[in-house]
Amino acid sequence: MSPESPVTVVHVGQEPPASWAAAVYLCGPTPTDPAEPSWRPDAVAALRSLWSGAGRLVVFLPEPAPGGDYPAYPDQIAWEEEAMSRSDVVLFWIPRDMARLPGLVSNVKWGTWYDSGRAVLGTPPQAERMEYLLHFAGARDVPVARTLAEAATAALRAVGPGGARSGGERAVPLTVWRTEPFRAWYAARREAGDRLLDARVEWYAPPAEPGGAADWLLTVTVAPGDGSGPAVARLLAAQGQGMLM
């Protein structure tokens, strides 16, 4: 990693940086026993050693910074949902042990993100009751890794060199940001002097075949260049026909 390619860790409750090239969320069970170390520092170390993109890699951790405290539970959930929605990859590491690390909440999050085009599933061979998750990983072509280092490698393989984004652009994941329909729409908006304030992926379907086009539905909030109030629009790219709305 060069000095120009920093890795910034954002803990639960913290604000993310104003810009980045790629963002990864570390999703999975958190030990409740203080004597048992979290797996996330090792994941951060692996990502830090592997990242070679030209810009900043942000790593979201749903754990407090050392010496810090968790926010109120509703605030924690809201932070996690927002961080996952802004991430280019949601890296799941689920070393499930039903006696000490059951990871039940991770099942819910996997059910939300497994078909997003952004999931990576990491789970060691000895993890318990993972058959259902592994089945749907295979059905949706989700990368599967059996070690934490392999999971980190798969996550960074998915983001590649990343893509520089700032402000509201950070809400557009690379799976959409890189597509031709979005690039054409955004270039036209920028030429008109508009500014992207926010975005949310409502639906995403990966390419049906290698080299094909992804389908997606994106809700965007734009500040028009004429100074009028923010406008909300829905953009649909589907069936290889570019932007349909």
C-alpha cells in the first residue's frame, strides 16, 4: 500500500470521510464475551495489506473504537443500515459456533444482502449450520471463502481499483457507478450543473452472463443547477436497453 492509498476505519457511530474510492462493510457475529477477541481487526489488517487502489479504502466496523461504547441500539441499527447501503462490498465472515457465537443476526443481514451483487461470504469449514447460506451463495454466484484472508482478497477483487466518489456520489455503489447507463446520465447532469445529493439502490440484478449488463433501479436526489429545490427521481436500467426512466 502506498501513502496515496490510505485505509480508513470507521467505527459504529462515527461519520465516514467525505470521499473514497471503495468501501467495505465487515458483517458477521461479534463476540459478547470480552475475553474473546473480535475477528474484525484481523480482517482490517488483511484489507490494509492487500489494498493497492489509487484512493481511499473505507472499512466500516459495527463495533466501537477501542475504549468507546456502543450507541443506543436504535442508533446502532440505523448506522449499520446506512453504512451497508453505502458500501461497495458487504463482507460476511461467519465462524458460527452455536454455543458461543451463533450469529443469528447475521442470518437476517445475509438474507437482505446475498443477492445485492455486493456480498462476499466467508466461513471456515468447521462453522455450524451454514448449509443454507452456502446454498444461496452458490445460487447467486456470491464469492465464497474459507479463510478470513481469502474473504478479504475476494472483497478487494470485487472492488478492483475502485472509483473516486465524494459527497452524494458515495451513495452509489460501484456495481451501479461503473455501468454505462449511470455514467451517461450522471455526465449529463453534471454538464447541466446539477449536484447529486443522495442515492439508494432499490433493486439490482447482476449480469446474466459474463460481459453482460447489470439491471438496476436507483432513487436519486439531485440539487438542480438552477438553484431550485432538490428533486427526487427514479432511474431504471434494464434488459440491456440503457436508461428506461
